[in-house]
Amino acid sequence: MNGLAEKFQTLKEALGEYTADGLVVAFSGGVDSGFLVWAAEEARKERGGRLVALTTNSESMPKHDKDDVIRFMRQLGVDHIWKESSEVEDEKYLKNDSMRCYYCKSELFAIAKQVAVENDCKKIAYGYSASDRSDVRPGHRAALENEILYPLATHGFTKPEIRELMRENGFDLYDKPSSPCLSSRIMRGVQITKQDLINVDDLEDILREGGMKVFRLRVHEINEKHFLRLETPPGEMTLALQLKDKLLAEAKKRGYIWVTLDLDGYRTGGGTVE
């Protein structure tokens, strides 16, 4: 057994303790939380108990993430629950300051606690990994306040290790790019609206359907008017330009005054200005 396999076995043993008492795992449709659901299901098969995967849905969740959730849950056959969340009704969240993710995760964990009670589960976990420790994550503060488990970070699993194990075990999700909520596309300090979230989701679909893999459309505001800034790696910029007419026409139809291509390329945290 190699080092990563031993590490995975240790994780499963810990998760087996949780499933024995009943475990709810928050599943966003991303690779980290998908890996956690799979590992917990493997633990449940060995140890028994109860496992429920929970996905919360709102206007801030991209359509393609919903599709990924459905496919992955069908592949695993895990008990899965959808719940509507209402963070986009919270004025503190819509303000879009540095604590936005805190309010979102607080809503998620409140729902998760309700689901845990309804399904006789004693523990709740989410997909915070060791790689996330290098970022400032207000959402993790909400996890700590609500006593939510984060087994991937606790057992030192990094994003590359998670992807490797998912790939080795035949899960298509292994190479999915990072897919944070649509509100991350709204530049910090710009008020979040449901219409902007819908617009960004639809406009990013144009790029995705056109063959682009890694990108973000950021919403900016100037003189009370909104414009879009496209971040994508240099290798995809040529493709972005090939799609510009369709993207620009649809964006202007929705009231955006410009669509710009950011020559600095794609980077995480591009929704903030430092």
C-alpha cells in the first residue's frame, strides 16, 4: 500500500466513526466535497451507519454545478437531499463585502443542522481541504462556529492528492476546474442582484459551450452602470476572441456597457481589488 493509499485508509477509518453516528456531508458539486462524499460512502460500506449528502440551491449556484451534482450522485447512489437556501435574501450577503462567504456558509450550516436532525445524524462535514488553509476563508470561520467537521484538512489532503485519487477511481469530476458560487463573479463592494447572477451564469455558458475550460466573467460597476471583465489563461484568449461577437451581443442585450478581456489572465481571487 503506497503512502496516499494509507492516508486514504486513515481518512476512511475516521469517517467510519462519523457515519456510525450518522453523517451529513455538504456537497457543492465540486471535486473536494465530491471526494469527501465518496470517501464517506466507502467508510459507510465498511462500518455501516448513515450518510446523507446535502446540496443547497439558490440563484448563486451555477447551472452546470447542479448538473454535476446530479451526475455524481447518480454514479455513487448515495442518499442525497436538495434544499433551497436564502442567502440572496440577506442584505448583509448582498452588500458583498469581505464577509460575504461567512454569511453564505452560515446559511448552509443552519440548513445542514436541520437536515441532520431530520435524518438522525450526529455529525456534519464539508469539503475544506489542506490546500484551502493558504487562503483567507471567512466561510471556514462559520464552520468553526457551528462545529462543522473538515476531515480533508484534518487529515492533510491537498487538492492534487484529491484529484489523483478521484482520477484513479474513475470519477470524471477529478479534473473539474474550481467552481465557486456566482456571487464570486461580482466584484467586492458591488451590490449583488439576482439578475446579475442569472446573467453571469447564462453568459459563462456561452463560453463553456464554445469550448473554453477555465475562465471567470467579473461584474464591475462604474457610474452606476455595469460592465464585464473576462479572465482566462493566455492559452484560451484566442478562443475567447472567437466567441466575442456572440458574448458581446448577449451582454449588451442584458445592459452591460462593455465586455473587456483581462490581459493579466485568470487568477483566483479576481473578484477582489487589493
